[in-house]
Amino acid sequence: MPRRSFLRGAGATLALPFLDAMRPLMAAGTSGSLPIRIALLYMPNGVRADRWTPEGEGSKFKLSPILSPIEKHREDLLILTGLQNKASFSGDGHYVKTGGWLTGTTITKTTGSDIAAGATSMDQIAAQQIGKDTKLPSLELGTEPVATGIDTNVNYTRLYASHISWKTSTVPLPCEINPRVAFDRLFRTRSKGGEKQAADDKSVLDLVSQDAKRLQSKLGSSDKAKLEQYLESVREVERRIEAEAASLGAGENLPPELLKKMDALDKRISNAMGKASREDELNAITRFDHGEHCRIMMDLMVLAFWSDSTRVSSFMFGNDVTGRNFSFLEGVNGGHHDLSHHSNDIKKLDQYEKINRWHVEQYSYMLDRMKEIKEGDATLLDHSMVAFGSPIRDGNSHDPKNVPIVVAGGSKAGLKTGKHVVYDPGTPLCGLWINMLESAGVQAHELGDAKDGLRGLS
């Protein structure tokens, strides 16, 4: 079978996972090995610093309380201490750290829409070189609408809080926060009129069922099992998206005339209420359970990698300076950003730590999913590098030194995992991005203040 094989139907196209039936052709070419993927998971507002760093170095380390949920993955981890983005020292608050997390540069200070990061982000450098081989060059996901207005505390536009991916130095890529839209980008095709409506009303798997049956009749038992596992994973994510949408009464399939009136009223409300209230209104649109929202988005990333629909993806658990209320966690009563400004109050610190630990639990969930998927003689995680972290060490001081960062997977990319690596203070974070790019076959000689990759990772 050709590597770029698809299941097709009216209104749907599913890229296939890697099957044994593709191996003869894969082995015959220079690109015979399975591709390496890059995932970047962004956690806003920093961490409780005294509860993040593991004890010990090298392979003899003990995970910290915050990182303890990934204990079962310790042999797949690289926990890196001492890294920083020097260019982020030149601005107050969060925005200069967020905007430059993947570029290693200093953002332009502005209160308008003329935002600029100073360089292309590392994920988009990868997308430019390896994205041409996939349906989507890259996939940017998140959970919160683009932030608007001006943060008068530091005189930056809030737009910077919502973007970590930069196609060019002045073109940020917004996160898709709607799971349905992200799912459709991966698996549905454009059609017209009644055909489109009929396709939208059906499951993607129903649309490609005939093609799937035809293919299964030609596959060996191992490939049949792989294909069934993949299709069931697609079905599971689709069901969960539908269930969440149904529970929220999403207002789908409304008559065009009504939608126009709703849009007109929406604009009138926006004009009357102003930007701050508009921001609150947009946040209300995303009423998904936050945990399920995050897990669905990570499952979509996994499906995108598994189907080779993209090899580069990022996910923002939230915008920086997010005030998301984490009272759904036992022992937490308040918003994320407020609790990150703990002023060393032990009650706030404990709640801050619980929020950090919750994010690590979600990271562990994604690693679980990736380790379940077999690719050749390894797993999807072995063929992926999944970075998780924040550009701020401590949310209270906005400290950009010794940023929290973990990388999982990548054994088939040459990474030697199962280590806590401690670097000299001030070592460039961009050295890690260079390592990840080069391990994925992307040329990257310099990035930000890094002239080379980090030692001790391969």
C-alpha cells in the first residue's frame, strides 16, 4: 500500500495510520523510517517553584510532588533544570515570556494590534520543512478565545497572551478552541449544498464505511486490528465531542435568517457592552467541562499524529494571565492567575500547587494515549517528542529564569530519556528547541540566543 492512503467517502477523508502493508514501499525509499512528531503543551502562569524540581540528577532522581503524576512514565522523561529565554528579561509581566516562548526573542511592546514576536516560532520552522508532507502543516489548539484589550499594569496588548505559534515574526497563529471545528479540519472534506448538510449530519466513520470494509478485506490480521483500534479511537473522540455539544445546547443547524439576526444582535451587544464585557461573553461560549475539553484536544493531537495528518502541533491549556476558576479541584477556591500571585501565602501556594499538579495529570493522560498506540516495533510516543512547560518559573515574581520544562518520548528520534539533567544557570531554552527540530529532521542551526543544541539529550 502507498503510505499516503486514505479512507474516503462523500464529505470525509481519513488518513490511515501506519500499517504493515505499507512497509515494503516504506523500506524501499530513503524515507522508510516512521516520521518524528513534535508536540508542545503550554501551561500558563508558571509553577510553585519549591515543589517542581526533582531531587537528584541523571537517572537517579526522585520526582517532585507536582511532577509525581508522571512517575509511571519516568523512563520516557527528560526533566530539564536551569534553562531560560534571555530575551524575555526585557519586559514586565507575562506577555514577553509567552510571546517569545518558542521564538527565543523579545516581543514588540504595543497596546495595539501591531504585535510582533521578532522571529518565526520553532514549531513553524518545523512546519515549513516537514509540514508539506501532511494534510495540515501544523495544528494549533487551545481552550480559551483570543484575549483582547490592554493590560494597563504593564501596557501590553492582551493579544500576546493567546499566541505561542508565529508563522512569521508578525503573523501569529491563533489556537482553534472548538473541538468540532478541529475534528472536521482533520477528517471532513468540503462539499456543497445538500450534500454538505447530509455529510455534516453523519459520523465521519459512517461516511467512509464502504471504503473501510473494502480495505479490511485486503489486510492481514495484524493490520486489521490496528485499523479497528484507530477507527474506534476516532469514533470515541467524535462521540465525546457530540456529547459535550449536546449537553450545552450549542444551537447548531439554525436557519440562516435567524443566524443573521443573531449576528446583528451580537454586534449591537458588543458595541453597547465594550471590550471587557465582550471578552467575558466570548469566554462564556466555551462552556465545556475544562478537563474534558483539554483531554479531547489532546486526543485530537494524538489522532492527528497517528493518522499522519500533521507532524507538528501545539496546545495551550489556557491563555497566560488566565483567570480560569479551578474550584472544580478539591481544596481550590479561586482563579488560576490570582492564586499564582500567592505572595508566599501558604494557603494560596497549596492551591497553586494543586493546579500545577492537575496540569501534569493531563500531560500524563496524553502520554498514556500515545504509549497505547503501536508503530512498528515501538509506540507513537517513541516516534514523538512531547514538551510540556511554562515560560515563567514562579507566577508571583514572573521569574523567567530556570523555567519549568519536561520532554517525553523521542527514543526513535535519538533522545536518551529517563533523566533529570541540570544545566548551568542561564543555559538557553532555545537549545532544547534546536535539539527537537534536528531530531525531527529539521535544519535549525541557531534559534534565539542558542547557537547549538543542549548536551546530554542524545
